Amino acid sequence: MATAYDKINGHNCIRSMEGMIESMNDLANSSNLITIKKIGESYLKKNNDGRISNQFDIPTNGHDIYAYVITDPSVSSSKKGKALYTSGMHAREYGKLLQ
């Protein structure tokens, strides 16, 4: 049975930050090829000045930014190819769904 991760209210196909972190951890725990690495902090976490909205609940604390590291730990680093894949990087895309 599939895990039901926390979603954003009113948007059943969009995971909340908590749901996304939980799903990332579940995937990392299911394979010895995947680890999670903190690669930074969101603007709101670094600046902690928050934002004001009369319509939406905008977090004021910000979040850490994570990335998957997918690699075979039994193979030497010098023998591995390198690649970078990005996704989910446009914060304004969720805002467009609300319009």
C-alpha cells in the first residue's frame, strides 16, 4: 500500500513541505544508493523577515534546501561520471495554481 503523504490544503496533488521531506526520507531509506544532503537555506530562513499576505499562509521561518546524492558507494569517485538534475525549483509555480 502506498504511503499517503501530507498535502497542501485544497491541492490533493501537491505535497506539503512536511510531506515532501517525509517522501524524500522514505526513498533514501529504501536504497543504499541514495543519500540526502542539505545544500542551503531558503530566502525566508536566511532573512527571517517573513512576508505578509492577506490571502495565503506564508511561512516566516523558511526551510532547509535538500538534494539527493545518488551514487554507488562501492565505486571509487574518480571512476564515476558526473551529472546534475534539477526539479521543483520555481517557487512561483505553486502561486500560479492559486490564481
